[in-house]
Amino acid sequence: MKLAVCKPLGAIFLSAACITVSATVSGNVSANVSTTVNANVSAAETPAASAAGPGMLVSAWNSATDLQAWHGAGLWRWNLSPFSIHFRHSAEHKTVWAFGAERQRPDGWLAGASYFRNSFGQPSAYLYVGKRFPSLFGHAQLYGQASAGLLYGYRGKFESKVPLNVNGFSPGALVGVGWQFNKTSSATLHMLGDAGLMLQLSYDLR
């Protein structure tokens, strides 16, 4: 098995990693796997199993784009990120901060917008959808959060600092873990690829 990882370009807000996996399976192993599947999985179950991956993506897309659900019960949240750190020092790096708002549905799906100063001192913005996963690893106050969307920023000589950048527009993503202190207050630590970490403080309007 071969694993290849594309290294990020050093931007604080978005670091891209692409993973390529290739595996060679011998003829004997293939025969054994095929025999096991044919013996234990009925013909009716096989299409469902093969569509499990795409089915999950379709289900997630349908949930995120359910406009009626966004107008139902939920809460608004204010976000402030006063502190970020870079894993690699650069003389061009500036202090990064961000603030924004998001709306979260009862099922954990959320959508929001953030205005921030990027690693090179440029005004930037992030529009996103995502999901919060409560009670992570069985701990009631621990949660995970992931989001993806459209990033604007990193212009001029810094365009190459994020991948797929076209005139300042590029895809963006954040993954983090957080702690819910009480009913309204929480803190999230976002992992920005291998470029850095961002602390986010949040207040829920309930």
C-alpha cells in the first residue's frame, strides 16, 4: 500500500492535504474475498452495500440543503477568535483574528459567516456549512465540529498560499474540537491543517 500526502502551502486559514492510496491484491486474496461476499451477502443486499458511500453523501447533502429545516427551531451563535498560532514562523505572518455568526439547527447542522484577518494581514471572509457533533467520545461537554465552504482572501503575491485560488476565491474547511462550559458558552480549537491552530470563543443566543 502506498500513501502520498500533498503538503499545505502555509496559509493559516486553509491547509490542503490530498491523500492517494493504492493497493495491490493478489489473485488468491481476491478469490477468497469474492467467495466470502457471495456466500454471505444476498443479491438484494449487494446494491445497497455498494451504494452506502454515495448514499451517505446524498443524505448529508439533502440534510444540509433542507431549507425548511433552517427556518425551524434552532439557535444563533456569536463567534470570536482572538488568538491563533502558526506552527512555522515567517517574517510575513501577522496576527490573525476573526469574528462571525452562525445558526445551528437542533440536528447539529450549522451555517455561518466569518470575517477575519488572514496570516498576511489581508481582510478575508469565510461562508460555510457544517455540523457540530455533541458528546464526543461519550463526554457530555466535549464536541467535534467540521465545516466547509467558500473562502475569500489571499490576494496578490499571497494567492498561492491556498490551493485552488482564483482571484482570491478558494474552497475552505475547518475541523475542530470544543468544550461546552455551560448552556451558552463554549470554546473550540480549530486545526488548520498543519499550518496552525485557532482558538474560537462562542456565545449561544438561547
